[in-house]
Amino acid sequence: MNARETAAFAAGIQAARQAAMTAAVTIETRDDAREVRQQAAAAALHGLAAGLKVAFLDPPQSAPGDAP
């Protein structure tokens, strides 16, 4: 990918993260937010947002044993 495509991809991932976080907060503020189903949905959305960040936005980390 060229620089422009990489920037567009990162912006799309960031938009998906924001949508997941918005949905999670919306669920957490509902009247039935204490129900297990709602708590599970909010936790899954938070996990999705975190996973997108780690998988696509954070710089790669070297594995143990990799040459510096």
C-alpha cells in the first residue's frame, strides 16, 4: 500500500473503533444495562475496539528471540 492507502485504511479502522466504543457506551447507559446480556454485548464491543487497535494500529512488537 502507498502512504495514501495506508492513511485511509488507518482512518477506516479508527472509525470502526469509534463506532464500537459508541455502541458500547450506548448499551452501558440503557435502562437494562445491568442485564447479563447487555453487559456481555458491551464487553464484546470494548474487546472489538481494543482488538482493532492492537491488530491494525499499534506498531508491531518483536517476538522474543527476534534479532534487534
